[in-house]
Amino acid sequence: MPFPLRPVTLSARAMEVRVLLVLSFLSPFIVRETLSRNNVHKYCVIGAGPGGLQIGYFLDRAGRDYIIFEKNTTAGSFFTHYPRHRTLISINKRHTGSKNREFSFRHDWNSLISDDPTLFLKHYTDEYFPVADVYVRYLQDYAEQLQLKIQYETEIKEVDKGPDEEGADSCFHLKDQNGVVYRCDILIVSTGLWVPHVPDIQGIEHAQGYESMSLDRRDYEGKRVLIIGRGNAGFETGNHIVGNAAYIHMTARSRIKLAYQTHYVGDVRAINNQMIDTYQLKSLDGQFELFTGAGTAYIAKDSKGNLFLSPMDKSFLDDVETSIFSFKYDTILRCTGFMFDFSIFNDSVRPRYSDAGQKKFPLIQPTYEVSGVPDMFIGGIATHSLDYKRSAGGFIHGYRYTARALNRHLEWKYEGVPWPSVSMLSTDLPNYMIKRINEASGTTVLWCIWRRSPYSHYLPYTR
């Protein structure tokens, strides 16, 4: 006779203990699988500055699977440090005399596109040239109020491309500072221009960089100062210390370009050109062109700690006023701009240099896709290589629209969503076009890109 089976009853506490034991055994596998799923996205965006936030907004509103990686603890962290003297040169025009929102937006050089009517910089400050700290607060509010998917304190240190775990379909592999790897099908790099450009001048190590120079005016009291670089960074620096320095000389490889003459917003703005006054009115400060290329002159330091310029080729003295080589300086400041960070890319996906802007931009196609690297796109200021010195693609009021164009291209290429268009009778087209030209914001600031767009045939069609 078989041994009779008796039902086994467990107390609730005993059952809880057994369940916990099983879960403790399986938890490493469960956690590993969860992390694996969380680290795979269709779209990855590197950088939560204005460009990254703007493309993130469009991806979010389209309902796409995306993540934005930001190495710092706040959105727009570049503006916590730059510009060093804290005043932006992008205008905050709060009143235009028009109730047309699109027309007014063309005169707002700071706000990003969104569906939230409170997210305009005019609601944050009435300063025509805003303080950078206000802009940081605006960008953080933009990220939080729109609930964008941002992973902070994640610095992407290495970008590569290869097959996924199953060996199928090539995808991007992003490794962060902790060695964690993320994967995505489409990569958008919106890290901006933040790597200091150091010109190839012998002795440049004696100069203090714009990124780290002292902002305390007392450090320049009675000092003889040379500023290398005559863009807005150089001029804002000169303005900051002109009341303290004994004299300030400014030099660069080319003549000064003034925005009110060139109509290019990146050239020297009137708000920063005080040093031109002090030069023209014979107040000891000086302006000269010298650094036309590597090997022209070098920076030297004598036994007393004085810094001075010296020509590489003594015959150079025949073509340049010799007086510029007779001055000695206590301080030399390097204010020569920034470059795109090419260092994070492995050889297989490293962008080539664009010819625009002294190799500070990556080479991209008119669709913002990196040349030679399929499915990797550039967003934000680094798209400016397409319209460098010709329109406003390197500035927030410009690249908020290149981000919109990029998103529409992504939607069309990867999601099958056609570009927005309207249908109308040919007799209505002239009035429609005139209205758009008079009111639209994007075509006004990016006329150069609009003219060269590969999608020009997607303009509103007629019947």
C-alpha cells in the first residue's frame, strides 16, 4: 500500500521566505535584463544643450524611443561657464508691435520651439542682452516642463559602430565614463563646440586660455595685456579689463569683421566693440594683424618674466611695423574660439573635418548626416558648416530650425512620415509665398540653407 500523501500547508511567513529566496537567486538575471532593455533605444542624442533639447522635443512629441545623454547635472551646462563675462549677444526682443507669433519669434534669438506658451525667454528677463545664468534656468525649465527624457551625469566617452548582441544589423555603441554601454540605431550628436581652439603658435603655452583666465579685474591692474583673437570673446574680454590694464593690444590672423558691416551675427557685435573706440581715439590700446599662419611669429619669455612677440623670420620685419615687436607684456590671453569634439569617436565613425571654419566643424551632408557614416547625424551649432558666415545656422535662433528640419528628415527616412505640405490652386500660390516670406521666422534667418536644401522640391505644390 503506497504511503499516503498529505497536503503540505505553509504559513504565510514561510511562503514569503521561500519567495524571497527564489527572487534573490534570480535578481541578478532580472536586473541584468532590465538594464539591457533600458540601454537600447532607436534614437540616442548626445548633449542636452539647446540643440539637443530641441531635437529631443521633436522626438518626444513624435512618440519616438529616444534618450538624451548629458554629462553634467543640468541642461545647458555650457552656459554655466560661457560666455565668461556672462552677457549673451543674442537679443531678447520682447515687443515687435505685431500680434503674429511667428513674426515675433523671428526676433527672439534665444527661445526654443515648443507647444508651451510659457517657455519664451521674454517671460524670464526684460534684458535685451540676457545674462547667461537666466538662460541656464530657462533651458532647465524647458527640459523639465516638457518632460524630456534626459539621463544626466552620463558622459559618452567612446562611440563605435558594429553588430548588435545577436550579430545582426549594425548599430551604434556608446560607452560612458563608468564603462556602461548603450546601443541605438540612429545617433544624433549635439555636443556643440566646446573644445578650446589652440592656435599653432610656438610659445602659446605662455598664454592663459579664455576658458580658465581670471575674471577678477584686480589681476589686470596696471598690467600690459595682449589678447590673441579678435572675435566676440576677445573683445568682451578687452571690455572687461580696459579700465584696469595699462594698455591692451589685440591681434589675430585677419582684419576685424564687424557684424553691422558683414550682416553676420557671429562677427564682432556693437555691444562688444568698445576696444575699437579706445584704439581709434588714441588711448594707448592697439589693434594689429600678425598671426597669418604657423611659423609667422612666436611668444617668448625673458628672464624677468616679461612676455613678448618675436618674428620667426627676421625678414618679416620688412613687411610689418617693427614697433609691435618692441612691446613687452605681463599677460597674454588666448581668445580663439572653440571646436567640435572629435575625440570621442573611434576610427570607424570619426567624422572628417569640414573645410568651413578652420576645421572646427564635422563634415556633414545637407541632410545633417555625417559624411561617410550612415545613420549618424549632427545637431545644434555644429551644423553651421553648411551655412558658415552666410546665415544664422550657428546660433540658437537658427539651429532650432535646423533641428526641426532634421527631425522631419528622420521622420521621413526612418518612420515613413512625409514632410508637411499644403495643396492649393496655382492662383493662390503667390499670395501664400508672400505671406510666408513676410511672416515666417525660419526662412528669414536660414535663407542660405533653404536655398540649398535637398528638399526644395517638397515646397508646397500646385494643382
